[in-house]
Amino acid sequence: RPSDSDTERVELAVSFAAQVNAQTSPPPVVEFVGAYRWTMPVENFGGFSGLEVLAGGNDFVVISDAGFITTGTFVRGDTDKIESVGTTGLLPLRAIRGGNITGVNDDAEGLAVDDDGAIYISFEGFHRVRKYAPPDVKAEFIRPHPDFQNM
């Protein structure tokens, strides 16, 4: 037989769940509008591992797992479908000391852009996060968070 404290816990849990459900809204409807096959006749094109579409949905930043970055613009038609892509060209990501990153150090994986346009990139292999502002300059050191020491 449940005790009074068990009954109170269940009532609190049910009350909390009802509040959470009442505060959540249904997820947005996502609809497929089309596909675009992006190609560039340059060496090192492809292997993209991070894409950040900026506010407005036209400009973007993309990184590859071979240590390259490009910024660009989606050119959209009347139906909002992408018709072409304009880019700055592939640029090698640079290390803190200024040279191009290579080898085990070039495996860029995660990407985020802040409100000021600074680009933050996480890497596999030699695990780290670096800041690029703008993307063609040498990397800035980001101090690792202490929580990562135990992971």
C-alpha cells in the first residue's frame, strides 16, 4: 500500500507533467521544398561536416573535415528554392600560430556563429574549440571548460 508521501510524490509528478505539457507548443511543421546539388571544380571540395545558415536564410558558413571553410550565399528563385550557390572559395583553416592546419589537427566537426559574426569551430583528433573572426585569419585560443577534463 502506498504511503501518503508516495501519493504526494505522484501527485506532484502528475502536476509537473501537466504544467510542462501545457507550456510546450507543437513543433513547427517542416516541409520539403527541393534539393540542390552543390559542386565546385576545386581541390578539397566536399566532406562537409558543419553548416550554419545565418539569419535570413540566405548566407551561410560551411566547414569540412579536411580543415577548410567557406562562406557563401544561397541564390533563391521565385519559389524560394535554391538555384545556385555563391561562395568566397575554399580557404584552409589556420592554426593559432598562423599556418594552415594539417594532418590530425584538421578534422573540423562542429560549427557555431555568434551574433557578432565570430565563428567557433570544434575539432576531432586533437580535441579543441577555436575562434575565427573573420574566417581567413589565424585561430584564437579558447580555454577548455573544466568539465571536459572528466569526459
